[in-house]
Amino acid sequence: MFDIASSVEFWRKRYPLDRVPRGSSLRLPKQCAHTKADVWSLTPDHEVSSLAYYGKLHVLVFDASEKRETQTYKTHVWSGPLPEGAFYELHPGVFIESPELMFLQAASILDFETLIAFGDELCGYYSFDDREERGFRKRSVSLTSTERIAQFLTKVDGCKGVYCARKALKYVVDHSASPMETFDEMTMCLPCRYGGYGFPTATMNQQVPLTTRAARIANRNKCFLDMGYLEHNLDIEHHGKYDHSNDDERASDRARVNGLKDMGIEVVELTKDQVNDLVAYEYIIERIARLLHKRIKKDCKGATPARLKLRKALFEWNASSGRIR
């Protein structure tokens, strides 16, 4: 059974971008390699070897006496329950951690802010991949959801990390489409005590049908809102370095924005430079707060220790392509 590090490698880089994980293992993975002799006798084929995370395969064992590290393998001990849905069978006798179990195990490895960001990735439309120029791949479906993780966590009471996992899951959102969308959602919507501005939770990448006139203006029948607050007729968009990189894409985006505005939806646009500059970012935050009819408390503004901690954690997480260990 592969531990979180090698499992992350599989789900991020090898699992299809358009397939929802199904068919979780119905049997306890006792038939796979789990004793010391089994582990060290493994001779992985090319596909299994490709799961080596930063040079090694990370394998789960059940007893501390089985811990060992070689040039090829590193073992990690798991002593908690293994409920149905904890593993997927990759090959006969080769099991990979489910996205839900990865979130639970990450709760004992990552700090609180980064754990939320990891949850957003698992429940979102992107996966980190350091082979890509932008650092991530776009998914058409998510690997899991906040609902599925919550259901899984009900089966592991008393397990290491479950309290922190449940606490962090309260702030994980579904359907974020990029690391910077996750950054914006977390820095805006987390409570002030965690470094956010306490905005209501946004609906990520919500589909909005356009009126006949708006569709004519936008040259499409529907749009997706990056961070949507439809009850306030507001959409918050993050334009990254690789977005709208040519004239056709820029023209299409302007048409889209004009179509939304024709329907009375205000579009607030963010760039990398604005996000990196906390003062500039907070000017935009104050504008968004007015549109949301939200008052930001004085002690929640500026470079508070919690805000600096959150921003540092997210910048480092994105820069490392979400490295777990």
C-alpha cells in the first residue's frame, strides 16, 4: 500500500483529468505487500516505479518494527482503522490511498492553513504538477468533494489527525480551478483569526446562463464565475500569467465580462501584482466588502500576524507545487 507521498504523485500526475474516482476497494488491503519481507522483495514495474515521490516510493506499513528506508523505498507506519473506501486497487495486490484518506493523513503533516489549501485542490478542478509551466494541470472533474471527505471522516473516529481534518474541512470549498483561486478564496473568506477578511463563502466556478441579449454580447450562452456571489450580483476573477495570453482570448474575455455586466453582475478582476502587494490587495478587498455590504473590523485590516502567516503559507505551498513531505 502506498503512503500519501506516492499516492499524491499518482492522483496529481497519473490519474485521468476527466474521470471521477470510482470503484474503491471493497476488501481490506491485507493481500498486498505489508510485511517487511514483502516490501523489500517488491520489484516495481515501470508504472509503479513512476509513483516515486522525489526519488522514492513511499509505502505504508502497520508496525513500527517494519520501518525502514533504502534508496528505493521509505516506509511510514499507520496504526489506525482502514475503513471501506480508504484505498483503491491500482494493480492486483497494489493499493493506493484514496483522496479522502490522503486528506486525513495530511492533517498530521501539514499546518492548518496549508491543509485547507490541499483540501481545495482535492475538491477542485486542478492538480499540482511541477512538470507544467504554470505548475498545475486543469481537471474537468474533481478527485473528491467536501461531502465525500466528511463522510469518510465519520468512519475514522479516534484516528490520528481526524480532529484537525474535521476542523480544516469546515473551510474547504468545492470547485476551485487554480491555486490562485484557492489563494483568493482563503484570504478573503477565512475568519480574521486565520488571516482572512471573514467574507461569506463564495461559490466557486458556478455556471450562470445568460439572457438572450447578454448571450449576444458575450457570444456564448453561459458563463462560469470564478468566485461568485450571485445574491450580490458579484463575480471575482483572478487573471494569472498564462490567462488570456493572446488577442483572441483577451477579446473573448472582454465580451464575456460585458455580457455579465449587461445582466447587472459586477466583475472585480485581480492580477498577480495586486495579490502580491498587500496594500493594493486590501484596496480591492475594501471595494469587494462594499459590494457585499460587509464591514471589515479595524483590527482585521492590514498586516496582522495571522494574515502574514496565511499569505506566507500559501505562497510557499504554491511555489513548492504542493510538496507534501
